[in-house]
Amino acid sequence: MSEIVFEVREDEVDGGYTANALGYGIHTQGDTLEELRAMVKDAVQCYFDETMDAPKIIRLHFVRDEVLA
């Protein structure tokens, strides 16, 4: 595997960010973008053990909901 993609959303109510890997059961969160990036890297390392091929690239895809009234 060469790449894994995380969908990142900002929590507008409580603040912080959540990230969910597309196609994998990997979910994490962080209060800041720096913390989120560290948590995503840690979550990927924990999910892919030495018997599995870990992705070489971790991509964060930021999703923003916008409501027009």
C-alpha cells in the first residue's frame, strides 16, 4: 500500500478536529492541527503492525460544511 487518506472535519461546537481513514477502521481526534497530525501518525502505526504493509503516504483531506440561508 502506498497511501492512506483521512477525512478531517473541524468540530464547530466543541472545537478541535476529527479524522477518519477512508476504507479502514482508524479514527482519531486532536484539539489542534499539530496534535491531530501526531495522533493520525500514531493511529496508523498502531493499526498496521509488522505483518502488514503500512502506507508510505498519509493524506489528510479537509472537509468543511457550509450552510447558506
